[in-house]
Amino acid sequence: MSTDSDFSLATRRHFMLAAAASGLGTAVPSLAWAQDKPQKGGTLNLLLFPEPPTLTTIAHTAGSSVTISGKVTEGLLTYDFNLNPQPQLAVAWTISPDGLVYRFQLRQGVKWHDGKPFTSADVVHSIALLKEFHPRGRATFAGVAEVQAPDAHTVVLQLSRPIPYLITALAASESPIVPKHLYASGRADTNPANNAPVGTGPFVFKEWVRGSHVIYERNPHYWDGDKPYIDRLVVRFIPDAAARTAAIESGQVQIAPSSPVPFAEVERLRAKPGLQFETRGYEYINSVYRLEFNLESEPLKDLRVRQAIAHALQRENLLKVAWYGQGRLTTGPVHPALKKFYVPDLPVLPYDLKRAEKLLDDAGLTRGKSGGQWRARLNLTPIPNEGGQRTGDFLKQALGRIGIDVQINSQDFATYIKRIYTDRAFDLHVSAMSNTFDPTVGIQRLYWSKSFQRGLPFSNGAHYASPEVDRLLESAAVELNEAQRIREVAEFQKHIATDLPDITLVAPDIYTIADKRVRNHTVGADGVAGNLAGVWLAAS
């Protein structure tokens, strides 16, 4: 006898297959005028900062690489704003009832930019590379026991255990499909094709001038009808914040993703009649800012000290002062964009300085009789960007009120990573962490005891260990019943709110600024990190 959840899962699988085969499910355009008839031609200038370390994401997850990679290399699937899968290189797919067999029917007639045919052999090889070299792919594809290619346009994944999030992990930015004939030998992370990519996508790589720009030109043999509509895509790197703002205002660039200007400039630019702000398109890759505690630090081992710090934070003021109101307060580890898993009513310790002082007294961190002596001195390392720095300054003032002297470490990005994850020379850490598209992929690494490893970046920096949290995370990683998986992730969040290995502070607004002549640039969950095949330039 089938249960309601079994029926729902079967129905969903049937719909995905039928929708893919019939061409349904095309993502809804972000703007009403995207329904206008596309115009062909023109050059689109896209602003990107920082400059990416590589142009493909077969072995990298750097944010700027994620934004740029999908213009050339594509994925099996893409996703709408609700993270529902849509066809890209795969046109149909099925999942077995036990979740252990995934079958993909590939698009036919697709060619690599060098003219060679795209086949199932490319997919088989790409998944093997992702499993070996990709920072997140190592975990995502760890349960894939075998990848088979019964024919040139069919791929079958045999799993050793269920991977309930796998169907959401196949976007171009996360799991790109690369040509086997160029990646057949050597290491994927050092392949020259990473910096001069050959793909199946709408744009063909032409040149990369380091420190300046990348040029892509229209692929005249692209598989998707008349797309792409623009003739050329130029990605420009502008490191200076003031220069980025000027380039947007002057029209030197027509589109700029990932909140490219200083907080103080946002409202002024919003008033410009020729500009549009788009907040969608960041559902696939999203970020929360956290105050992470080093649980190896002597005073922070005591839960009362961590609770006192939480009581000292007037979170509404943090959002208003440090973030110019550009974001939303969050109660726990899950970003609100992950709607299924977000718990809006987790307990948050209220702003209460008297309670904070009492907790510190109880923990033995007392002031001197004069009331002027510091209770403790802690060093704080913020991620080196505007949000991290401003949050760090706010925390220094807030904790000073309860007798904690905060010393802020400022450094470049490489030194910051080494300080947190290798040297572990910090007490407090302001981090920006992406939840990605699923809690197992983006969040488990931050709290799972087994992900603590000295030198491993963007992992369990707190050195937090809880057998019950481990159990919940590990169970959710393989649970096929969606309702049960949601319950396990919710229960995990309750433990974090109580144990306080960190305090989630803000889910910042992330937005794309574009000239209003740029149409159809945000059509799904990956926004400007998508392939931009449907983008076009209006005459006025």
C-alpha cells in the first residue's frame, strides 16, 4: 500500500518527466517587459568583482567563478525560483522509488564549441571529475557508486545510498558538464581548459585579459532556437567600489550582480530612473552572516559566556546601523530562501544587558570594584568585506558595554582563511556562508563534527561537536521522505539555537543592478549566474 508521501513523490517524478519532455516548466521571466519580443544584437557589459580565479567550476566554488562559468559550460538541469528542476542538457529524468537510480535522457544534436558532439560519455566523465575534485561535489556525489552510459544520449546513476538533494545539485554553476576529450588526462583543477573553456553553452570564450576583462561571443550553433540574442558579452573586473558605482551610473556596464556597490549608495541608485534592482536570482546560492565562536577558546567554552554575548546584541540596530537596513534578521542557520527548511520562530535570546552581566558574573568573568576593568579580551576576525567589517565594528561596541574588550583583526582574504581554519588564531569570527540550494550541501559542513579538519576552509570553524546534531544531519542527508527530512532539519536548528556554537545575524539583501534596457536577465534561481541565453537589449 502506498502512503501519501509515496504518491506525492511518484507524482512529482512523473510531472518532471512529462514537463521536461514537453518543454513545460520554462522559468518565469523576472520582469513584466520580458514578454516583449526580443531584439537581436548588441554587446552586454557585465561587472564582476572580484576577478575569478578560474572561468569554470568543475573544481572550484569561488563566487565570481560561479557567476561566470555557466555562460560556456552547462549543467544537466537548471532551476526555477522555487528550485524545481528544469531541462538544460537533460530533457527528461526519472528517479526510482527507492531513490537509488537516476536516469537522464540527454538533449540530442548538441555540439561542443570546437565542433565535437556532446554525448553521454561527457556526462559520465564530468561526474567522475566532480566527485574527485569539486569542493562540494566530493560530498554530493560520494554516494554515486556507478555512472553508466547505455547509449550516446542516456545516463544512469547508480547510488549506494539515497541522496535526496542530488536532483537539485545539477546546475551549470554547481555541476558543470565539461568535454571528455579535453579533460581525459591530468587533474581537473589544473586543466588549461579551465581558463579557456570549451562548452555547449550560448557563449564562446574569446579572451581573458587578466585584471581587465573576459570576452565571450555568440555561439551561432547553440541548441536553443535563435538564442542567444546578444552578439557579445564582456565581463569587466572593477576592484574599486567607487569606480564600480561610477561605471554603473555612466552606463559603462549595463548589469552588475551580487550587490556590487557600497551600502550607502544603494538608495541613491534606486532613485535613478534608468536603473532596475532585482532581488531574485539568488535562491540557488545565498548567504547568511554569522558570529561564530571558537569553542577551543577558554572563555567561550562556557555556554553562559556565549549566552551573555547573545543578550548583548541589539539585532535590530545591527541591521539598521551596520547594514543600512538592507537585509533581514534570521533566527537560525537556514536562509529564508530555503523556504521548506526555514524555521521562523526559533528562540532568540533577547537584548538584555543586565542578564548578560549576570551571566558573565556567574561564569567568573567579573569586573573590578571600580567597574572599569575589562572582564575579558577577545579577538574578532571578520570576513574582509564591507558587511564583515561593519558587523565587526558593531560587535566591538556592543560587547564593550558588558565589559568584553574586542580586538579586531584586519587582513586580506588569504590571511583571513589561514587564521580561521589553519592557525585557528581567533576567538570570534564574522563569517558569510552560503546555504546553497540544500541544507545538507551548504549547512551540514558548518556544524557536523566530522567536517572539522584543520586547514579545511568554509567548514566547522567553531569545532562544534554534538552527537545528536550529527545524528540529525546524517539522517537528513539520506532521508527520502520529504516531510521527515524537513522535521529533522528543523530539530537540528533548535539544537543550534540552544547550544550557540554561533549566532546567525543577518540574511543580507543580494541584488542585481541593471540598466532598464537589459531584459530577461533573471529567469531562475541562479539569476545572472545562469547562461544569459535569453537576455536581450531594448533600444530604449
